[in-house]
Amino acid sequence: MTDTAPTGDVALCDPDATPRNATIGVSQLTAYYVSNLIGAGIFVIPALAQQAAGPWALLAWGLMAVCAVPTAWVMGRIAIDYANDNGVLHFVRQVVSARLGAALSLLIVLIMVVGNPVMGLISARYALVTFGIDEGMLFPLAAGFMFLSILFNMLGLSTGARIQTALVAVAMVVLLALAGLSLGTAETLRPAPAPFDLSALFAAIGICFFAYLGWENVATIARDVARPERTFPLALVISVPVIGGTYLLVALALLLVSQDGAGLGGNVAVMDHLVAPFGDPRLQLAVNVLTLTVVVLSTNAWVLSASRLLSADTCRRSRSTSSRSRSAVVHRHV
């Protein structure tokens, strides 16, 4: 007796059977890479790395930028060859182990469920500081920012990608300009000498590693990318040096500006140090708005990845359950 093809919701849920209108081009894909990799971390992690290794933190950032090249390329190749809403998890299930893929799926979903609300809290915290809002509004604002990211992704990937691209471009130009202007206020462009400490360098590398998590997230939109064999390599050629260069420039500006004074002084808020030499409250307000914008853009990208992963995983489980049910019916009729 021959089994029939899946029908109804299960067929519609099949991420390999449902056709897509692939509209994501190089600029939109680059924007998603940048917003996945440059988020709230850039406003804290460079200071933490500097605390751990002093000027040698720049070496840690350089090493991570180099290591990002093969990592990003492998993740991009997986996205091209195993395009699926489940992203890299689909590759793990197909090539490595279905059981390992299921375990990693649960782990990543847990990270998304815990991490995405944290992004909302970070956005709300910056909003409180920027606009002088009462502390009691922290959680309502956090929920509001999460709801905003959900609404943003409900616009549709094509519309959302255009908006995300424009906002990411503006935010990156302002961020790089601020770092460059801060370098101009430094008394010297040469980091103060410090003894080399291998353990401190490894500690800084471990800290910087967290800034480079996110290459795999973009694989969840691989089926929406037009001409993936061309689009992914070009987007990576642009985004990898932009991301690595941005982290290096911000880290260098922070080091040179802070060494002119009393160091970090226990304050790990990177933007506080970069705007301090100017002493302009209007600039501080503008930087707070920039920070809030970057965090919201990053939240949008992570919410998109989470929704794709959860949806694809639910579909996979639905197809698996349907397949077992049909098998049971077949066996009863044999």
C-alpha cells in the first residue's frame, strides 16, 4: 500500500515545499549580518576586554576579526547549500545527527526565549536614561520594545529589510564618525606600553568571542535571499571587514581616550568615555539615541531569527507526528 503525500496544514508547513519570493539582496543581507553582530555588546564588551588585558585587548580584537573570516564563510556556505528556516540546525540534522540537531534546537530556543526579553530590557534601560523616564516604567517599556520588534517583523521580510538596511546604514555611519572624532581628541594615537600577559590575553579573547556570535542567525532567511550563490559571498565580503573594523576602531578609541584620563575607572559604558572629551550634553543625548537605535535594530534581527527557528521547528514536529500517524493507519490496514 502506497503512502500518500502530506496535505493540509502539514504541506503548507513544509519549509522545503512552500515556494518563496526571494527578494533579499546584497545590501539587505549585509544589514542583517551587521545588526546580528553589532548590538548591545559593542557598548560594553570593548571596555570589559580592556579591563582584562589593557592595550593587548586590541590584539584580541584583531585575532577575532581574522577568525571571523572562516567562521562567517562556513556559515554562509551552509546557508547556501542547506537553505532552510531552521538555519544551521537543519544542516546539523541532515549531516551530523538528528538527535544532536534536536538537542541544539532546544538549547537555541531556550537562549532565544531568555535572551530576546533581555534585549528588550536593555532597550528600555537606554530609553529611561535618554528621556529621563521614571524607573517604574522599565518593564512596561521592555515589553513595548519587544512588541515593537514583533510588529516590525510582521511588516514582511521585504519591507522590514529595506527599513532595517536604511537604519543600520545611518547608525553605523554615526557610530564610526563618533569613534573617529574621539580618536581626534586623544593626546596620542599610540597605546601606552604594558607588559604582555598571556592569561589576560586569553581572557580578553574569551570576552571578545561573545561579540562575534550571530553569523549563524542569518541562515534562517536563506530561502528569502535572491541569487544566494552570489548574494551571500558579496554580503560577507562587505560585512566581515565592516564588523571587524568597527569593533577595532571603537576599542582603539576607547583605549586612547581613557588612557588620557584615569583609565576606565570601573565604568564599562563605552559611549560615556567616547563622548566625555566633548563635554556637550546634546552630544550625550544623540549618543543615547544612537545606542537605543542599535540595540532595537539588533533586537529586530534576533526576533526574526527566533520566529523562524520556532516556526520551522514546530513545522518539523508537525510533519513528524503526521508521518507517524499515517504509518500507524497503514499498518492497521495491512
